[in-house]
Amino acid sequence: MAKHARMGPGRGGTAKHAAKVTVKKGSKARLAKMGKVRKQGEAGINAAYMTRGTILRRLQLTLRDFRRLCILKGVYPRDPPKAPKAGKDKVYYHARDVQKLSHEPLLDQFRAFKTAMAKVRKSAGRKDVARARRQHAEAPQYDLHHLVKERYPTFAAALADLDDALCLVALFATLPAAGRVLPERTASCRALMSQWQNYVAYARCLEKCFLSVKGVYFRAEVHGATVTWLVPHAYTQTVPDKVDFKVMLTFLEFYECLLKFVLFKLHKDAGLAYPPAASEKASTFLDLVSATRIDDQSGVLAGCSVALAREASYGWLDFCAAAAGATIVADAAEATHVVSDRPLADSRDSSKDHVQPQWIVDALNKGRKPPVAPYLPGVAAPPHLSPFVDYDDAPVDDDDADASDADELDGAAVAPPA
């Protein structure tokens, strides 16, 4: 043993064949050299994103309340730059959005309302109807005023996002009151649309109108912002069963609050009272346009008195005529133009100009009064082209050019029906 221990480097005990000595490092030494071992998802780009299930556990919310809160706050899912292989089918949100949701005052109000509804159900289960109704009436309420100010710090930002609000409010104004759509909600939407149309007719800011299968498209220039909205036709609507009205009503709740803010600001700048007084005359725009407007001679149809026949009494047509500067009258004897949508009778008043509803729409789109003869009731009116398309940039054939030039004439080639 001693002999082998004294063997030198040349007899098998060289440094090449010597055993390596492993020095164990402490935790501090390993951390100083290698760094901290992080778990997957705690570092890097994907660490700023959280799954919906994680958010629900942290905020202690139900999925229904979380969706409602995200819609009201304007928070939407985001896709991580590098989606994990094991979580491609999950919904992700940014951590900064989650932080905003955690400090939202509506969270406590949602929980208080949920607690109050639990008491109502408990009283109803005990057959104490009077107490249940009292508790339901005393349930805590909330408003969305702070969310409108938070999401739209300037008035221009609110006008830029007004298209969706007007379209949804106009849609619910035509829906029947059934299921989750309450009669109070439809009445509120009709009132808001009437107030909006009142202001647009007063300010003469309506620029375009287009009749389509879906409804009537309008475009107005309000305080330098272009606002486009769609008003459905006033037909009996069939509500489909697959539509999630919970989500739509949440959007509507916020858009109603936004539209009230905008209308109040517009009426205040114009020197009008809000909400405006209801009119009891033939036109809902008559009092506001004719009585309070200083410049009554503005508009394409200024100086024209329009009477709408029974078959042409459309709400959108009344709005277009008032926005173009015309005065709506109930008696056809006081009118200069009678709008009718049926062939003329032999006993018609020859002192009046009888036109189709398209005459008012084309006058608004063209910015001038078109000739009356091509729009006589019972005559095939000129093609109703979309004013949202610039046809000057499209190539035009020679035959189409000749036809368009013929339409610009004063209607001499179109004879009235016998």
C-alpha cells in the first residue's frame, strides 16, 4: 500500500489518470454563478399575459361578471407573441389590463348587488313576496359615468366612437319587448334616437343617406367628426334564439350612457335644452327646427313645405326632409311638395309637386334639388346609387356616360302618367 502510494507520475500515478475532486457549492455560490432558476411562464414576453382562468381565481369573479366588466372597461383578449404549446386553446389577457380591473370600483358594487339578490331569492323561497319586492327595490345601483370619462377623455374621442353606439341603440329601438329586452329599454332607445335626430336636423349636418335592404344608412358631420349609423326598417322583427342578449345588453348599457353624455354636450353648445321638449305636431322635428333655429333658410330644401302621404310616412323620411331644411306640414293644402309612393289619381292637385320619397334622399345626397318629373309617383325613378362610393374614379363606358347625362336633364323626356 505504501509502495503504491509513493509511486511517482511515471508509474501510473500521473495527473492525467488522477481522480477529479468535486467541490460542492452552496446555494449562494450557485445563485451567483448560474442565476436563479425560473419556472416556465414567469419570465420573458409571455409573463405579461394571464389566462382567463387565472384571472377569475385572482379576482374571485364569475365568468358572467368578468365578461360584463371587460365590456364596460373596454378590455379585450390579446394573443401572446409566443403562444405556449400547451395553452394554444386558452384565452389570454394582458397583465396591465388585469391590474386595471382589480382596482375597478364596480367590483365591490357587483358583489354587493349579488349579495342583495341572494337575499331576494331567499325571501321569495320563503313565500315572503312583499319582503322580496322591498329588498329588490332597495338593491344597490351603479352608474357608468366614471367609465365614460375614463375611456373618452376628450369630446373628439367620444365622437370618433359614436358609430357603434348609434347602430346598437337604433337596433334595440326597433326590437320587440320580449325576454331580456324590457319595454323600458326599447323606450329609452327610441328617445335617444329621437334626440340625436333632432340635433342633426337642427344643425343641418346630415350629409348622406342611402336606402338598402338592411335599413337606411346615414352620415353626418358633427364637430368635424364623421358619424355613420344604420337605422333598421320599421318592420316586425323576429328575434333569433341564438343571439346572446346578455352581451348585447351590456354593450347597450354603456352606449346609452355614452350617448347621453354626447347629446348633452351637443345641445349645450347649440344653446338648446336637454332633454328637448316633446312635440305634439305632425313632425317631431317641426318645433325644434322651425321655432328655435335662427337661420331657417339653410339646407337643400329650404323654403319647401313637404307633406308625407300615409304610405310614405316613414320616420327616416321625416328626418331627411327636416335635416335638408324642409318644413313638414300635416295638411297637403299647405305643402309645396307632396311625397307619395303610389300612382297618382286623376283628381290630384296640379298646383302641388308630387314626388316619390327618393326625391328627398337624392336632393340630400346631391346637394341640390333634382327635377321633379323623373320622380313622379308611378314612374320608374332613377337608379338609387350609394353616395358612399366615389363613382368618378371608376371607369365609365360611353353608353353609361350618355345615360348619366340624360338623367341630369330637367326631366323633359319623362312624361307624367296619363
